[in-house]
Amino acid sequence: MARKLYIETVGCQMNVLDSELVVASLRKEGYELAATPGEADTILFNTCSVRQHAEDKIYSALGRLKHAKTHNPDKVIGVLGCMAQKDQQLIFRRAPYVDLVVGPGQLHQVPQLIAEARQGAGPRLEVSLNRRDGSQEAIRRSHESFDPLRDPQMRPSPYQAYLRIMIGCDKFCTYCIVPSVRGPEQSRPPAEIVAEARQLASEGCKEVILLGQTVNSYRYRDEQGETRLADLLRQLHEIDGLERLKFVTNYPKDMTTRLLETVRDLPKCSPYLHVPLQSGSDAVLRRMKRGYTVGEYREMLARIREIIPSAAVTSDFIVGFCGETDEEFEATCESVRESRFKNSFIFKYSERPGTKGASLYPDDVPETVKRERNNRLLAIQNAISEEDNLRFLGQTVKVLVEGPSKTSQKQGQTGELVQLTGRTHCDRIVVFPGNRRLVGQLLPVMVYDTSAFTLHAEVVTQEVRPTVFQLDGLSSNV
Ligand code: SAH
Ligand code: SF4
Ligand code: F3S
């Protein structure tokens, strides 16, 4: 009988990709996916340490498994990813029934480690060197990029795929744990990335989302010279079958004019740029060690809008960072009003032990104030998102159809028409009724209603296809 695997994933797109690759490698060993931990004989958690909340969630899930393990000692329980790298032995101390703790740089070992655990090898810890525990080269080597050949069946949709172009981060923003859990910044060779993209395209993939913590810092040097993100995009653009190229997350200081002109000139590049500002106060940005001022960010944003007028720009913010005063928070509100992001992800500061922020500054903004600031900033952003989306009323936009919407999956619609969701080139979510057969197609739809997060639309039929409107600042790229 096939082995049953249950995997739970938290964290960023890197983790979603890592889980996909781990599942693919276990499928090759004959594993099948189980819908609940109860049905599974192997339970994996792919974890995140970016905020305390993400860690708490996994420790309580582990707590719930204590019983299952006592009743069924053959179950193998593994903790993978960033929290495995950060907490290491602490995980065994808090949950002694865990069999494996595997960092993001050792994921290729997972099938082997599970097999050994099943044979009674005892608990295993496989992690990378900490950033102070070895030579630069040894530390770098201990973080291996896990990018085996892809299995199309392992992706949520065969038409879209994440593709890692670099690992790690060297920016060391003072609040952030990522550089210590994901290790030094290392770019993958362009030839490998292009080969992977070719394979994805040959399997029917239409949209590729390039991943890196600071994706626009991509830099690979060899005898042929230096390859930057702009060069890589040009190479990927040649691949037949690929229709859309997106890349996340951008670091403001590395947003070069050449990259922006490349995005403008290559029709497959989505006019969508996630470039987190984090705070609208220079003093806070300095404490965060972000490496730019609000003025420099404003200049960059103006450059984006000048070169790519249709660009949808999105941001992240941290509210309640150490010492954030009312005035400093007001400055962030003002930046959000002024910048008109398509949307922003807003987080309450969560102190991360081991970061510079934790050792230099007290986490002194009360939780109630953080919550209140979070809500206020979200309300400002949502009003802007709602207002901006109104421009799409009556417009025809091209969507890549992703699948049935969450609500229609829940209702289990079985008729001809279901609610489908898709995304525009600029990453706006569109919901419309249609046949499941449309999934994976690039399709024009007509927007008849909008909200802050969603465009509601109808499929444009061949017979009554209206002209694609052109509004100021809106290209047919949307
Ligand atoms: N590499 C990306 C994203 C890193 S994590 C970047 O540089 O933008 C994603 C987001 O989580 C960050 O942009 C930041 O807004 C938030 N974040 C990171 N550390 C945090 C912390 N300690 N507390 C709260 N939010 C945090
Ligand atoms: Fe963290 Fe800053 Fe690196 Fe992003 S750039 S991963 S926020 S240290
Ligand atoms: Fe979390 Fe690791 Fe991503 S800490 S945000 S899963 S890189």
C-alpha cells in the first residue's frame, strides 16, 4: 500500500515552492498525499520564522500530534524550513516525538531521512551552518539550493509555476530573521534557470514567477561576464509557450532603470512590481537599516511610473517597529496616501531573537497600539485600492484563468458554469462565471463590478467582442 504524506506549509512563496519540490521527491518514492494528519503515516511541517505568530502556529500543531504519536509510534513527524534552521535542537526539546528537523538548505535529504527514521534511526537534525560558524565559503556551501527537475503534477496549477533564481539574503534589515535562516545571497546560474523554464513551458506552463528575497539583486558572474535580472528576463522571454513573467520581491535600491526599461519593452513581463517600502519615516527606515530614504523611494516610484505608466506597484509595511512614535506612524500613513500602491501587506512588528533589531532596540510599542496602527493603515490602503480598481469598470482585461474560486470549491458546484478566478497581467484578481475547461487559458473578460481586492467580470464571447478600451495610463497590458 502506498505511503501517505500530509504536509502543511506556512510562510512565503519560497516555502510554497520548497514544499512542492519535497512532495514531488516523495511522490517518486511512491507516496500519496493525504488530506488530514490522521490519515497520514508521514507528517511534515514546512515552517516560517518571520514572525512569532507563524512559529506559534506550528508549535501548537505539533502539540496536537503528541497523542497521535503515542498511539501510532510508526508515524514519522518532520519539521522543515526556516524554523528548523532557527530553533534546531529546541524543537526536539519542545516536542520530543519529532523525528526530523531539516533546514531549508538540506531539503534534498528529506526522502532519505524519512526512510532512515522509519528504520528506527532515531531523531535527526540536518541544518546549515549558522552565519558566524565557519568560513564564508563553508557557510555558502552548507545552504544548498533545492531545485530538482520539476514534476508538473505537483503544482497547484500546471499553468503557473514558481522558479527560484536565487537563495538567501545579505541585506540584514534589523528586524528580519531571513538572512540568518536562509543564509548568504547566492544567485543560480542563468543556464539552469533557463533550462528549468524551458521544461516548465514544454509541460504547458504559461506563467513563471521568479523568486528571490531580493530578486532584482540577482547577479551571476562567469567567464561570459555578468548576468543581471534584466538579462535573465531577456533570455526567458525567448521561450515559446511562456506568456507571462513575474518576479518577487524587489529591493528598492536595486530597481535599476535598465530593469524597468526591460519590463516595459518585453510584452511577456508583467507590469507588476512588489517593492516594499516598510515605513514612511526616515528615522524608522534608518533603525530598520533599509538602506534608502523616503525621498529615494519616492524618486524610484516616479521612475517606475514614468517608464511603465500601467505598472501596479505593491508594498509591505511593518507598524509598531521599535520606538515608532505617532509622528513616525503618521509619516507612513502619508506615504501610503501618496504612493497609491495597488495593495500593501501590513504587519505588526514581531521581535526576532538573534536579529540586530532585538539586540539594539526594545520592542516598546504596546500591542494595542500596533493593532490600531495596523487597522488604520489597512483602511487607508483599502480605500485607495477600491478607488483605483474603479478605473477597470467597463474595461476588457486579459486574464490567465487559474481555477474555480474558493467559494465555488466550497459549494462544490458541479454544473456547466462555476465561479472561476484568474489574474490580469498586473496581478489583479478577477472573478467570473465560466466553464472549467477555460482553466489555463488567457482570456479577455469584461469588468462590470469592482471592490478593493477583486474585479468581477464576464467572459467576452467571440460574437460580441467589444473593442479593448484604452484609458490614459492604461495599456492593453493590464
Ligand atoms: N525579502 C522580502 C520579504 C521578506 S519577509 C523583502 O525584503 O521585502 C516579508 C515581509 O515580512 C517583509 O517585507 C516585512 O514587511 C515583514 N517582516 C519581516 N520581518 C518582520 C518582523 N520581524 N516583524 C514583522 N514583520 C516582518
Ligand atoms: Fe529580510 Fe530585508 Fe532581506 Fe527582505 S531584504 S529578506 S526584509 S533582510
Ligand atoms: Fe518565512 Fe522563511 Fe519565507 S522565515 S517568510 S518562510 S524565507
